[in-house]
Amino acid sequence: MDQSKFEAALDTVLLRAPRYDRAAYYFLRDALDFTLKERKKATGQTGHVSGQLLLDGVRKLALKQFGPMVPAVFEYWGVGATEDFGNMVFALVEVGIFGKTENDSLADFRDIYSFHEAFVAPFLPEPVATLGSRVPSQSPAQELN
């Protein structure tokens, strides 16, 4: 994708609706590239991706790039749900940067996954043993048993 064309189109998008940070659109473009490459490597297919497939790429790339900081980064960008990525996709469609099929709609991006489950839960500690359970014998604290 031509960088100057993307920049100009993004300027138009941000003038119309400055709801999301400019960096969020760059990330979305990178996530689309990531998704297309990942699918081609796995299946050999090229071309259009569904909203759900793009959101899976968004999730994977976000975790890869930002780790446990994804929620903070997305919040800074103004992105709080999967539908926000749909809004950005359709804004880029309107200015001719992204394409869509007649079957694509904003509903394809609605409630696909919870940000908590996708970006917080993978970094939560394992549950602690319940009260009354004994520490495993190979534990450094076995002398406390």
C-alpha cells in the first residue's frame, strides 16, 4: 500500500471523525497485513479477509507487539471493543483504502471477543491453591507442611 496515499486518506478520515488515534489506524493496517500473510502461509489463500478473521489477526498482533500493555495502548487510542475496529475499517473503506464485499457489515465486528478475555486473562496469574491444601512435596516451602 502506498504510504503517501494512506497518509492522505487517513488525514481525511481523522478530519471527518477524530474518534480514534492515528496510531490505531496504522496498527489496523499492520494487522491486516499480518492476517493476510498468516493466512497465506497457513492455507495458501490470498485476498479479502472477513471481519472475524481480521479481528483474530488484531488480537494476535496486539499480544505479540504489546503483551500485557494491550488494554492501556488500546484505551489511549480510543479503542474499547471489537466494533471499534469495524468502525475504523469502514472509515478506511469510505476513503478507498480498504475494500469490502457486499456481504461485509459493521455487525461482522460486533462483540467478537471480550477485550478482558483476549488481552487481560492471558496475563493473569494462575489461581492459588485453596485453603487447606498442602504444598507439594517438591516445593521449596515443604518444611512448612
